[in-house]
Amino acid sequence: MEASIFLLFFLLSFYSNIHNISATSDVITTNQYIIDGETVVSSGGTFELGFFSPSGSSKRYIGIWYKQILLHVQTVVWVANREKPLTNTSSAVLKVIKPGILVLYGDKNESIWSTNTSRSVQNPVAVLLDSGNLVVKDADDENPENFLWQSFSFPTDTQLPGMKLGKNFQTGHEAYLSTWKNDNDPTPGDFTLHVEVAPYPQGVIKRGSSVSTRVAQRVGNNNIYKIQSVFNKEEVYYSFSLINSSVLSRLVLTSNGYEQRLTWVDQTKSWNIYVSLPSNICDTYNICGAYGSCDVYAYPVCQCLDKFVPKNPQQWEKGDWSEGCVRKTPLDCNKEHVFVKYSGIKLPYSKYSQYNKTMTLDRCRDACSRNCSCTVYSSLIISSGKGCLFWFGELIDIKKLSDRGQDIYIKMDSSGLVNVQSRFEVDDRKKLVVVSDTGLKRKKGEILAVSFSLLMAMILLGLILLLHTRKKKMKLKNKEFELPLFQFSTITRATNNFSVENKIGEGGYGHVYKGLLEDGQEIAVKRLSRTSMQGFDEFKNEVIYIAKLQHRNLVRLLGCFIQGEEKMLIYEYMPNKSLNSYIFGLDSYLIYKLK
């Protein structure tokens, strides 16, 4: 009897110890399992695995959430039985069984959810890593390549650092995100996020089987995370890693189809949206139709590319851009063509494209020129300028990105495009003609020569316009005076180049010279001093008043000269002195009260 009591006490203690270990450990073994109310915590304390219910729901799920911020908010990043929730967990248990499968059992020992494996191990365990990845492996094997199963390969709506989204070409398995049905129901929703290979990788958000948003090519890093994109014969995937491991950051596909990158802000105890897509109407897939470019800062947002026109002008004017645009001059593959460069755009949808990773941009042009079906080419790797993308057929889902965009080269009919220089560049190429490097250099020389000639012509035209403008202004000024305009050369000849012998008077206004015109008429020239304070308006008023005061006993004004700071009045010469010399008995030869 005492032996039976001791055995019972031993079994109860052993069972209790198992649960104590599972509640504080990061491991589930064939002997250590968890029930509702117990959890598994990663070694660094970042993540926790256990049973949970979404807000406003009584259904129970197995999930992984952030342990660090659990006091403020429960942020679930992965759900196991999202399509088969539990309503009664009194006998539910999550355990590992041989040959290496993690199983969730419900009532009557029914399998609710389980992993799969193609291999078996002797000592299988499930470990919650501090990355948030739940893995099934051999207890003595730490090599990630030998994992039997991992939750990172079967994500729900969240991508964590180190998680690969993409496809393994060897196994055919694809890792993609799928939304919750709503905030309270982790059942798969309407939207999914894929890294699509068509044939070159691109991110797409789909609603059902239809693309709703296309993610622009991911390039570059920032101060929070680094992006990694891999595309080779074995696999294609996109992942990111944190620059500061203490930062909490995740990528989420929301129930309404938005891709959001969120970062935890400890000061506000909340998640901050770092990036959200779609961010505006131009992120809507193919909103502008073929050869239509979407610019959120334009009105309307959809514009045909240069040298393209709306296919259906009436519908386009009404805001229906679905039919897109067509070339002004249809492309005939058998005629001469050129490639027009368009800059600063998001690359078109690549479903109907091909790529080459080794070609230079010049070789890309030649290859596309020789292929009648090829309509567009672009650089594949922006940083090095190597590799090509070729499009066949119409271009769709084009968006203006300004400084973050790329260049594409569209094949166009050469009629009316040769030597055009505007917002695009034109490269002349004839069908089935491969232009050599020498030919390219020669063409560059020709372009430089033409450019230099155009520059000189523009300078000459500018000088002609300047002289014409000045002459026109002078005519307007002289028209105001309604007096003859004397040439400077005529005045200098008449006054013997303003010689001292010809000077007959001077004052604060300047000097007066006697002169003789070619027709024999004697004149007196009043030359305004450049240091005089008399401006153009004062000079003009003087001329107007003297011109109006005509009398047989007063000196007559014959004309004037104005050029820059040089101003002169030409009077008739009075050989018998002026009237005032007789009245007042003055000896001065000429007195002009004209200042």
C-alpha cells in the first residue's frame, strides 16, 4: 500500500515538473507539451507561444506574439490553426510526436493542426527561436538547413526580420503573406502578398487571383533595416534584417490589403507606421491603362507618355483611362525605328518580359532592335547598369517616381522623331542594323558638332535681338522728341572731332562747339557733360520745351543725339551773337539758358 502511494506521488510530481519546465522553457519535446494557460518563451524573451483569443472572440488559437510588449498590447505575428479554431480547450494539447511532427490535439484526441516532414529523427523537438521562428528539428542538430519544419516558411500576415518571402524552385514551395479576415478573425482573408516571378521577380498584392497593387522594385537601405533580394536558379526571395537588434519592426499585410511596415515606439507604447502601400491612387494597379503614366501631382493623375495619345479620347476626357494610350505614329517593325528614353518612372509590369543579367545597355538596345516583338528595354541592375529587361507587347502599370524612378527605352517609328530633343532623348537605330562602337563615337561627334552650331546660332540670334531692341528703344525715344536724330559720325566730322579750336562756350552743363555740316550749314553743338547731374528725363524735358519755343529772334533747335550716357543738342549757329548780348551788353558769344 505504501509502495502504491509513493508511486502515485512520484508520477504526480513528475507530471508537475514537466509543466513547470514547459512554462519557462523555449522547447517542446515528446515528453514536454503545453495546454491552454501555458506558454513557451524564446531564449531572449522576445517572443511567446501559446493559446490565445483575438479581441472580441471566444475562439482559441495557437499563436506567437511579442512577449516584450505584452503588458501594453498583444501583437500576434503567427497563427497555427487559423482555419480551424478551438471552442473547447479543456483537453487540447500541443505536443511533438515522432518521427518529428508538431501536433495540436483537440477533444477526443482529434488532430486539429499539424506540421509535416519528409524525414524522421530520433529525438524531435520544437523550439521557439528569439527571431520568432518556431522550428521542428533534431534536438542535437543546430544546422538550419536540417530543420524538419519552420513557421517562417508558412507565415500568416506578418513578415519578421530574417523571414524569406518568395519561392524555392527546387521544392516548389512558396512563402507568402495572407491577411486576417478582419482584426478579430485570423481566418485567411481576401488579400495575399507574393514575390511573383513573371519572369523577373516583383512584389504584388492580390485580391483573389487579380493584382490590386504592384510593389516597386526594392532597392536601398535606411537607418532601421537592410533589404536583401535574392534571385538565382535555386530560389527567389525578399527579406530584411534590423540594423539595431533592439528595435522591434515587422511587415504586415492588413485585412484591407495594405502592406505596412511598423516599428515599435517605446516612448508612446505603440506601433508607428513607417511605410504604407498603397499610399495614393497611383499605387492602384494599371489605373491609367497601356502606356498611361500616373502622376499623383498632376491633374488629371493619368497622362499619356510623350508621343502617345489616348486610345479613346472621349472616354479619357470623362476620367475613364482603362483603354490607355497608343502611339501617335503606329510602329511598323519593317520600317526604320528609334528608341525614346523616358526617365523617372516605376518599371512597367514585367509579366510579359524577359531578362538577361550580363548584357550592357548598348547590347540591350541592339538585341531589342533586332527582335520585332521587343517593344521596350531597360537596365536590370540600376547600380551597375548591367543586365536587361525586355518587354513584349503593351506596357502597363507605369507610375512617375521622379528621383527614385528608372529609365526605359520605348521603340518608336522614326518619322518626326529624329533630332528631336525635349524631355526625352532619341537614339537613331535602323532595324536589323548593329551599330559598332566606332559608329557610336562618330554619331556622338556629329551630335556635338550640331549642338555647337545650334549654340552659336542661338548666341548670334540673341545679339541680333539685343541690337534690334536697343535700336527700337532709341527710335521710341526720338519719336517722343519729334526731332531729327543726328549720327555721331556726322557731329564729329562737323566739329573736327570736338577740337579745342571749335569750342565756343562751356558751363556746368558741358561744352558748346561750332560745327559745319556737309551741306554748308553752320551749327552749334551743346555736348552734355557725363558728370552733369542732369538725367534723361530732365534732358528730354529741355528738348521738348526748346522745340516748342520757336521764334525768329530765338535760336532754333535742329536736332539731337542720344546714345547711352552721351547726350547732345544741335542748334543753328548765330554768327551775329544772340539777342541778349545786344540788350544786356554781354560779351559772351553764345549764352544758352537751357540748363
